Amino acid sequence: MRSTFYRMIMQILITNDDGIMAPGLLVLHNIAIELAGPHGEVWIVAPQSEQSGVGHCISYTKPVLVHQYGPKKYAVEGSPADCVLAGLNDLLPKKPDLVLSGVNKGNNAAENTLYSGTIGAAIEGALAGIPSIALSQFYGPRNIDLENSFESSATFGAAAVQACLEAGFKRAHDYALFYNLNFPPVPAADVLGVRAVSQGYRGDGAFSASATKAPNGRKFLFMHGRPQQTPTKDGTDAAVNLSGYVSITPMRADLTAHDQLATLAKKLK
């Protein structure tokens, strides 16, 4: 049975960090259409170009250009968080009932969460007091060559979002809840279920840099991420994804290490 909140969804804002032309945005649009139903509206406000890895960046020091691609479809020459701000403050006629970000091409599990523009858009929605959910498709040898590599997110996306809506968006320490969904790197037929899990950790040093010289002698640096098929601790996001499960992780933007407050207070006496 659908929750009251789920039945009341009428207007959804969708965005991503892969850009307005990304195939995952079409997957998310279909998910949003299913959630909104025949009487709802789905608005697209996505970056004009790829913005992977920009996190929760906003274009605070410069204006951003907006392009209209069609009815309820816009691109912003800025970050995913810029897109949410544009939608909320200018482009949409009223505050949306839900912000969805994705479906990202690649996982946003473990430490990837901290770099992700997909997550950044969900954070911006949550900070504005709007229920927000990020969706990402894990890639691996079992789905990379599929005709539709987004098969598992396309098949299970609406149900996973519905589960989040049913669970609610309770605040703590004033910060609103948002959800991080990652779909496993397997065909849809091999998805084993959905798990509620914490954010995992692959180990220190999520990214590295290597230097190379151009023909003119100038030095350039290339940034490299670690292998994504490394599982995290049992019962955390990347571990269950690699085992074939959809992961749902409830999150807040509060970065306080609450477990250390008492210890620090004692040292300050």
C-alpha cells in the first residue's frame, strides 16, 4: 500500500552530474514519470556538460547560463547543486515534492560519496527542506557490456525510491535526511534484493595523481581513482552491491563526529 506522502507526489525535479545528454538521466526520467503518475509533473534541470566529481560545489563567484531544451527541460552551465538551486529559485513554478539525482554512470558508494556531484545535488535539495534521493548504477564485468547497462536501476529504481519515501525523511541535529541508492553491477535478473546499509570504506587514499610531460615540456597531472571492484566491510554499501543487492543508505549533511564531542570537551577543561 502506498504511503500518504507517496500518493501526494505531484512535482519532481530531476538532475544529475553526467550532463543533460547522459543516458542515465533518461532512465531517471522514466523512474520519475512512474512515481509522479498521470497527474504529476517531472522537470529536468541538469548540467550542460559533465560535472562528475564536483561534489557539492556551487558557482558562488560567477553567474551561470541557462538553456531551455523543451517544456520542463533545462540545462545549466554549472554544477548539479547549481541545477537544484536554479530549479527551486527560478525555473519551477513551485517547490517540488521530491528531488531525484542520477542515475549516475558509476557507483557512488563508500568514499565516492564525498566526491560525487550526484550526491551534491541531493544534499542541496535536502538543505532546502525537500525530500531528496541520489541514484547510481554500479559498473562491473557482469553489466558493462549489456545492451542496457542501466538495466538493474531501470528495473528496480522506482521501487527503491518508493521504499525511501515510505521510510520518511526525519531530521536530526536540524539536518534533513536524504538517501543514497546504488544499484548492483549485474543484470536485472540477477539482482538479489534491497539492503539498508551504512556507507562503506575502501581504505585510505581514494584518489592518486600521476605526472606526465607534454611535448612542449609542460607538466600535467592526471587524477586516478582506485579499483571499484574492491568490496567494503560486510554489510556496507559497496560490499552488498558487489554481492548483487541494491543498497540504500540514509544520510545527512551534518559532518560532526558526535562520538568525539565528549572526549574533546574533557581535553578543553
